[in-house]
Amino acid sequence: MTQLSVNINKIATIRNARGGNTPNVCQVALDCERFGAQGITVHPRPDERHIRVTDVWELKSILKTEFNIEGYPAPAFINLVKSVKPHQVTLVPDPPEALTSSAGWDTVTHLEFLKEVVADFQAEGIRVSVFVDTNLKNIEYAALTGTDRVELYTEPYATNYPIDREKAVAPFVEAAKLAKNLGLGLNAGHDLSLENLAYFHTMIPWIEEVSIGHALISDAIYFGLDDTIKRYKKQLE
């Protein structure tokens, strides 16, 4: 069964807009778990414009489901993750000032760097996922890093889904098959939504985890968090 990990960055963004602790990031995370989410994802950035380092530590102490920390492996991020020891770390190539992740790793160029980082995290007992696009060579080289999983960057699929869903998903199916054949676990994330998630999952049913934040939190404004999480889980049945 594909697991749903809820990215709660947007909850922290709303909180930070006014100061204080409303909405309460930790309480929302616990509510997501209570409503059926199988994991919580955060992306702490150096400027702490959404998730803060203190949030990461507080979440670690209370979460009962999988904790996934994603980010660019700069020294401070590496030290934080190794100290917190989440279940999974997802390595993304975007620089600290980026608005959001917008590409997968060039694993050919960064092979040696990624091999070192992956091994460092795995030595601490942390599962590692590397963010990649559908370029097959990048997936082949991701396997050479020693990573446990890759996470497919699904924004191109989401953008093209309304135009031609079969064409949109085709390169992702090919990439997913290669990852499977290489013995890599498979995650997916970025712009997956109630509109496009079910078809993606139908075409690639062996995905182990999807990480969804922006669309899910936006849908919760209309449907409520409990109902929204149930709707997303239904797409993964």
C-alpha cells in the first residue's frame, strides 16, 4: 500500500505570517496522524520562513508515524538530520533561497558528493531518498550513490495532466520501472493533487510513498483536514 506523508510546511507559513503559535504546527501534525496520514514531511530552510529548527525537534519527540525531513544537504542541514535521526531524509538539489523544489538532481555531475552524503546518513540508520526527474541516466546514477529510494519530481506530470494524461504519465512509468529494476524504492511528490493522484497511482501502483503539502493543505480549507486526508488516501487505494 502506498503511504501518504503530509508536508506541513504551509501550516508553518501561515503561523509565521502572524507570529505566535496559531495554527499550532505540532498539533496539526498530530491531527494528520490521527486522521490517517502515515507520515509527516517537513522542509526546514536556513531562513526558517516556514518550518523552524525548533519545530523539527518538537515533531521528533511527538510523532508516532514516519518522519521525513527534506532539504539541500548543506552542513547545517546534515548536522540537524543526523542529530534528529528521522526515519527518512530526502535530498533535494534546490539552493536555500529557492521558493520551492523545481528540479531533480543531476546525479551524474554530483555523484561523488551524493555518495558521501548518502553513506553518512545511512551510517546513522536513516533511510535516504534522492529527488530525481525522469531522466533515465539520472536514475541510473542515483542507484550508484547507494541511496535507498528515489523520489520522482512530479510537477511536469501535474502540469501536463489536464492536456493529455497518458502522455504526461508515460515518462514517469518508464522511470519508475527502471528504478524498480535497479532495486530502488520509489517515492513521488510535487503538485500531486486530488485531480491527478489516482491516475498516477493506477499507472505506478508500486510507489511506496507520496509526499503532498500545498494541494492537500489548500483542499483542507474547503473540506476540512480530516475529510481531505481521507480523500487523498482513497486515491491511493
